[in-house]
Amino acid sequence: MATRADAASAVARPHDTDPEMGAAASRLDPAKARQRPLPDPKPLTQHGPAQIIAMCNQKGGVGKTTSTINLGAALVEFGRKVLLIDLDPQGALSVGLGVPAQNMDRTIYNALMERKTTLRDVRVPTDIPGLDLVPSNIDLSAAEVQLVSEVAREQTLLRVLADVRDEYDFILIDCQPSLGLLTVNALTAAQGVIIPLECEFFSLRGVALLVDTIDKVKERLNPSLEISGILATMYDSRTVHCREVFSRVVEAFDDTVFQTVITRTVRFPETTVAGQPITTWAPTSSGASAYRDLAKEVLAL
């Protein structure tokens, strides 16, 4: 598992990089150099119990929601049943799948705060068979305050997920861009964490704080928690800065960094408007291919 020392070394400024490494990163694409053939996943004979993965980064705009939607859709293409949990009061995951969560009477908030409401009561099917969603809206912002007075407040989501875990192969939790109580709930419930990381220096700085939080949750609340991988997003091999940041992350975290990188493309904003994953909106695009490769890596963990 990545350590605080790894994270600290990763956040050194790119211009502090060894000159030879910087020159090499400038000449070639370090992401492409790491590419290896990925095995096709084996088919399943039965579903469940689900592996729970939190998509987490306290910095906003790094591709958490986009990655949650598209990784989930790609896993479904490989025959897995997937449940997506929208744990952000902004409800971006719900919007990205075309679900009008702002008009819904019951959401993840009700499942967390009402004893008689279960995830089965609030989950909704998406347009993709095998991909279900637990929506969220602004009501969830009240949960962070109300949970403070609850007994074992960090395990609330874990208890809620227990009812449906046997029905799915993967449960992906889209966390809010903060390290508050809702995110701690997600980390306590999860077995793995995927950290979407924009290939940009200011995004890199937050990794140390996030790794520190993950270490504390692992030590005090969830001993089985591990970092599944760091996912480079918004990658542009044409810029020296992107290549140097990516090289710095690989230098610090090595095999913890997925070999799949998500490049910038105009297709992703289009999918948000369409309310569909890129795998169905633009199935032959480079973005769809990248998330299929990411799904193969996740299934190989």
C-alpha cells in the first residue's frame, strides 16, 4: 500500500525533478512506455459478493464521477453486475446517468438516516442492464451533520450496503470532493480505493493528505482497506508538464499507478449532456477503450 512517504516524495515540484528524468519525459510518452497487453477477464458463473471500491480524491474536477460511471459501464460489458453509489450532495453521478435525482423523494440520504429504508428501496435501474444506481441530491448535505450524533457513525454506509452486497460483483462509491464524514464512511465500507489524479501539479499536492487519511482509516476503522490504484486522468502527452507529473507519480507509487491513462477528449462533456457512459455514447472512441482497459486492470487485482 502507498505510504505517506511515497505521497510526500510525489509532491515535489516538477522543476525539482532530476534533469535527466525531465529530459526523458520530454522526449517520450511515459504513459505509453508502461503499456502492456491486458488479459481478457474470465466469465462468471455466479454473482456476488461485491467488491466495494471508493472513488476518492478531496480535490474536485479530477474525473471521479466520470471514472465511476464509465468504469461501472465497462465492468458490465465484461458480464459483471454493478451498483453505483452517489455519495456527493451535488448529485453529479445521478445527473451523468440521466436520473433526475433532485425530484426524487428517496435517495441515499434516506437509506443512511432512516432505519426502515434500505438500498433496495432507493436504488434505480439505469438504461444499461446490469448497472444500477443509488441516487443522491442536496438532501445528503444534511447527513454529514446528523451523523455526528450517531453511534458508530463511520460504519453507517457499511451497514446499509450489507443488504445488497450479495447481488452485485462490484459496488463503486463516488465520493464528494472533501475528506468529511461521508468520505470516511465510504473508506470504512470499501476494500479498495481508486484515486483519480489529474496530471497537474496542484492536483498532485493533495495526494499526501488523502493517503494520510486512508492510512488513518485503515489503522483505526478498516484494516482491510487498500489503495487499488492511482488513475491518471486528463492526460495530455503533448505537454511536458503532464508527462513530468505522471513520471513523478510513477516514481513515487510504481505499480500502484494503473497503466491505463484517461486522456483529454471532447467526448466526456458530451456524455454528461447525453446522460450516458462513453462506452455507449461513443463506443469506438479512445475514452471508451481506455475505460475498458481500466476495467480489465480492476478485474485482475
